[in-house]
Amino acid sequence: MTLLGWLNLRRFFNILVPVVILMVTGGCSFTHTYKQPIHNVSLPTVQDRINLRVKLELSDDLLNSNLVTFYDPDRYIVPMGENLSYHSIQLVKNVFTDPIIPGDNVSPEVDVAVYILTPKIISATSIRAKDAKTTIVIEWSLSNKSTGKTVWVETVSGEGSAHHGVPNLSLKEGNQTERFEMALRDLFEKSQSAMLSSNILRKLSNVPNTY
């Protein structure tokens, strides 16, 4: 084989090998799911709870919600549903005097004169960066069950941020979990504050707002 022929053959393999590797591995995407325990987000104690019978309703969208970070071609998933539902229940118990939560067996008489509180997931984002940030946004709405009229709406955003030095470190499971727990705490502390400081909710309960 001539030198020119050998060089051409080598050039061919130099092109072919990366293409084969790309076909075998580069075209694949992987999903990394970081399952979460129930994080212990303790809310501040409330002295003057709102005197309302409130039934909490949790949608499938909330129960099945995920925090997803894309880093081409992979995606990183933090399931949120269990934590959001658990802490929504704790929040309702903490804020209202007469809460009805999913799974409660109540008589039709008790279930009639009630307000419905519904948390709706608006967005959940996680930014891959040296200074990474996780943000969860929920809309709370309270409606009168008998009339169907919405009487109160509030959108709350919770954030968790941390400095990881290198962007890719923000994708690691421990770092994702840390920011998610921080965002949860911020979200539910702000949600409790929004409810307790609402003049509308206080007016419905006929209890003055002292928060």
C-alpha cells in the first residue's frame, strides 16, 4: 500500500470510529430519577388559626408532579408529588381550625358547609449552574363548595439555591435533594404566611387579622 493510500485509509477510520461511537452511545438519552423521602419541613406554630371548615383537595397533576432538569441528552427527575401532598396536609392542619383532609371519613352533614382549598402546581424549575437554583410555584385557591365561587387565590413561589462551584455538580442527587428541600421549606412557610395574613380569609372566619 502506498503512503497516500495508507493516509487515506487512516483518515477514513478517524472519521468512521467517532461516528460509530456516536451511533452506539451518543444517540442514547438516560433518565436519572432521584426518589425523595418525606422531608421534615416543620412550619412555625400558629396561635390564632383561621376558624374555617376547609376541605383540602389534591389533584392528580399535583400528586404526579416532578421537578425535571434537562442536560442534553439526559434528564434528571425529582418526584415532588408525595412531598407536596404531605406538606399541604400539614399546612391545612396548621392554619385552619376545622380541616378535612383526603382520606377523612366525614358525614354528609359535615361535608356540606365547607370551603374547598386546592393547590395547583404552576411550575417547577431547576437551573444547572455553579450557583444553582430550584423554584417551585403553586397557586392556592379557596372556593365555596355550595356556590362553586372562588373567594381567594394566592400564588406562592419557593426557592432553594446553593453554590456548587461546577455546573455539573448541581445535577448530582445529593445537591438536587438539598435544593428541593430548601424550596419546599420556603414554599410552605410563605404559603402559611400568605394564608394567615389574608384579610379575606380572616373576614370569612369572622376572626380579626392579628398576624
